[in-house]
Amino acid sequence: MKPRVRFAPSPTGYLHIGGARTALFNWLYARHTGGTFVLRIEDTDAARNSQEAVSVILEGLRWLGLNWDEGPLTADATGPCKGDRGPYFQSQRKENYQRRVEALLSHGLAYEHEGAIKFKMTREPITIPDLVVGDVVRPLTDREELDPDWVLVRSDGQPVFHFVNVVDDLEMGITHVIRGEDHLSNTAKHIALFRAFGVEPPKYAHIPLILNGDGSKMSKRDRGASLTTYLDEGFLPEAVNNYLCLLGWSPKDNTEKLSLADVVERFDLPQILRHNAKFDFEKLVWLQGEYCRDLAPDRFYELGVHAFARKGVDTNKFDTRYVKAALDTCRGKIKTFAELPAYAGFYFRDELTYDPEAAKKSFVPENKPRVEKLRDAFGKLATFDAASIEAALKATAAELGVKVGVLIHPTRLAVTGNPHGPSLYHLLEVLGKEKVMQRIESSLGNSNFSD
């Protein structure tokens, strides 16, 4: 029988990076083995669940490309599943839980207690055979020795997580449970319940936790903890997937940049590391830069336009050739697309605001006649392309007896408002002669040139 794995998040908030990695590891194992990846939303706690949180989970998984293999067809094509096969929802499976409770009661394996229903827990230690952690023996605690039984259904009729989790894994034929190590303490209960139903439990693989760089547990306030961060900051899903793979799994040859197809081929549970993984945001940013540098021009253009739109910049107002040329000057220069509006927004603004510190250094009285002379040299150019612009600037610098940087810095600031950005000669070509001449002329009125 081919493996059947599942990702079973609770829709009570944002999608944690640890949850995204759990989904990824399950998906990878299913793809590596030719198995099935099931998505199940554990939404029995109606008071804490929200449709918004469900949408965040689905959006995040789709963004990462972690498509699930089965589920009920959604009747409402406008819903969060957009007419595709949706995930399973525990809230729609209540009859299954009731049937299983009645079976336990009828066999004397559960009993009513103060309005609740409790499971008769075994009094013997339980060994948890784990594919990552190894065999873990779970003896009863002192408190459990007095009363090891635990609640299946609360007095308000609500089934508890441990119960519905096992019932769903059983009825969905889950063969491997790949989840965070924080669930290891619950697993003895789950194994006992499987055996009460007369079936052997699935194989367990508890993967290491993701910690902050200082070893503390990641909270929702920590940078990088929410998957939404990466959508908002313009990360590429392939870069995020690549980095998440390296949090707790090793390809054995120290390769760091791996396509998802490469990981699918290499991934297996024995390669999951035992120790907790430390989250390194800077390494993720480095990987993002590597992927961003390799993007095809059309995809870079598409993502760049979306990045500007998120900041309220409508690039549709400009000629498509101009927008593409502007974005071409940014390729290989940025790491995340969230940087793009600040880096290259000058292409799409009529009015510039000069960086104040840069203005103090570049817009100085001795530079004013130099910039004026360069303006005049640009004005004489019949062809305003990067090569001609570069030649004119270098010739002007030689005539003035100064280094080219003396002209480059005030010119860049004059036409972009920033001290750093794309290649000067190429950005001037994209802006065009008329706009460049206007911006240089406007900069000459800056008060720093007269101080």
C-alpha cells in the first residue's frame, strides 16, 4: 500500500512557518513515494475557528504549490476553494465521531463520567516507534497512575482533539503521521485509541521544532513566523520551499539551492535531522536573492508590476516597453520584490524627494557648475543611450579634471532622489533625455547647491 499522509491545521489564526514546513514535509514524502497527500481542517472548536483563517491556510498552501490530492468537491465556486476539491473539514464529519464513541461505549472501552465520555486508558507503558526520534517509551505519570483515563467527548458534547484526530486518521487510511515534535507527548494516547479500535496505528515521524536563532521558541511576533510575511514582502515560493526543506532535513551533500523536483527525488524520512532547527532569516533572504537573480524576464516583470501595485503605483499608466525596460535595470539588484518600489519607484513618479543625507554630500556648491556642464553635455547628445551617456559623462569629468564619481553621485540623486539604485547609464537611457534634463534642471534649484 502506498503511503497516505495528511496535513491537519486548526484554523485559529495565521499559518505558522512551522505548520508550512510540516505541510511541505508531508507533501514531499507523498510525492517521493507516489503516495497521497490529504488536507484536513481540524475545525471542531467553533469558538476559535474562522473562515478567514481557513482562507489564509489555503492561500498559503496554494502559493507554496503544495496541492492536495483528494477532498470533497466544493459546491460554491466563489468560496475559498474556488470550485476545486476542497479539504476535509472535521466540522462536517460529526456523525463519524458519534458512531465511533458509541462503538467504544458498547465494548466497554469508554464510559460516561459527569456528563462527559472518558476513554479507558491502558495502565501499561506504551512504546512509540518513531521514524525520526526512535523508540520512545511513554510510562504513566504519577498523576496518570491515579487516573490515566482521558476525556473523549466533553460534557458540552464537543469531541476533543485527540479523539477526532485518531478517528480521521483511521477512516482516511493515513499510513504515516508526520508532524511536529511537540505532538510526541500526545502520541501514546493516540496509539492506545487506535488499538482500542482494533487496528494498528500509523507510523509516526515527529520532526524537530523550528526555533529562533537564540534558541527560543518562535512566537507569532517573531520575524518570519507567519507565512503571510513572505507573500507580503515579495518572496518567491520556490525560495521559501527551498529554505523550509533545509530546516530539519539534509540532502547529505551540503547542497543548499535545490529545486522542489530535486528535493522530491532525494527526500525521505530517515534523512530528517533529530535536533531542533534554528531559523536564519538572513540565509532565507540570501536564497531568495539567488532565485530572484535566475528569474525569467517575463516572470520578473509580472512580479515586479504586482509589487508596485501593492504600493499603490499603477504601472498601467505607462507604456509597456518603458515598464519592462525599467524593470530590466533592477534584475539581479534586489532580493525581495517588496524592495522594488523604494528601489525603482523614481521611474513612475513625477516629483522626487531627495534623500536628505545624500543631498548634503552631493548637492554642494562646488558641484553645481559641474552638474550644469554635464547637463549641457547631455543636451548635445543626438543619441541618448547608455553608451553615449557614459562617454559624455566620462568626457565631462576629464575636462573638469575630476573622477567620474564626482559627477555620478549628484546626477544619480538628481534623477532618482536616491544615492543607490540601478546602473546610472542604463536608468538614464530608460528615463529618456527629456525627463533626465528636466530632473537635472530641477535639482539645480536645491538649496544645498547654494549654501
